[in-house]
Amino acid sequence: MNEDRASVFEVAGGDAAFFALASALNERCLEDPELNHPFSHPGHPQHLEHLAAYFAEVFGGPTIYSDTLGGHPAMLSIHASSGANDDLPTRFAHCFIVAMDDAGLPNDPQLRQVMSDYIVWATSEVHSYSPRGSVVPTDHAFPHWSWDGLVTPPR
């Protein structure tokens, strides 16, 4: 469908755009009364860089997250067994979608739709591992999204 179009990563604006998105998303989550708690705890000092690298890789950017940070299973493990409330995926997806504006991503309807579709899918997957005692399989493939949606299934 979009074979001739640049990758989602490129159209969004590359590494700088995904760092801006990660920063804006973090701010939105800190402002949300339910998401604030998990986001307000001190985390890794390079959390924003890691989040940006993850999103960039999803959309066709460099494979930094897979190469240096453990890939998709590592990200899922960070969130697994948290006992998260059922409304957290919807709240997080909303923050992500609004953060696209905050970050100044292009106002390209197809770009916005693909990224919105991804975050709804991703939050559902992450939330599926939130019940206490959940274990993440170590062989989860990294999910890659193109203009046509999910390219690499997680298993």
C-alpha cells in the first residue's frame, strides 16, 4: 500500500521526534492522576532515551533497544506483574495520542492513525502481562509497525 513512502520513523521526524514524543508522553503521564504514581518514582536516569529508542525501533528506526536494552521481552518484563488497573491502557494511549501534538509531530492523518493504532495495540499487549505472577516469554519478537500496521507479530 505504501511501498514508496518513507518509513513511519522518517515521516515522524526521526530520532529527535521520538525523543520529543517520549518527553511529552512522560509529562502527560505525570499530569494524569492515575498514571502519575508509576511515572513519579525515580527510574532509570536514561528512561526518556530508552523510551524514545523503543518507539523509534517500532516504527522503523535504529535497533538500539533490541541491540543494547534487551528488546521487546525486556520492555514487557519492566511492566509485567504490576497489578495495573484496567483503565491504565486507555489512559496511557490517550496521553500518547495527545503527546504527539505536544511533541510537534507532523499533522499527517495517516501518520497519526498508524501511531494511534500502534499505541492501542501496544497498551493492550503490555496490560495482558500486568496481572500478578505474569511471566513474559523470552522469545517475544520485537513488534515493527509500517504504514499497514503490525509487520512482526510478537510471538
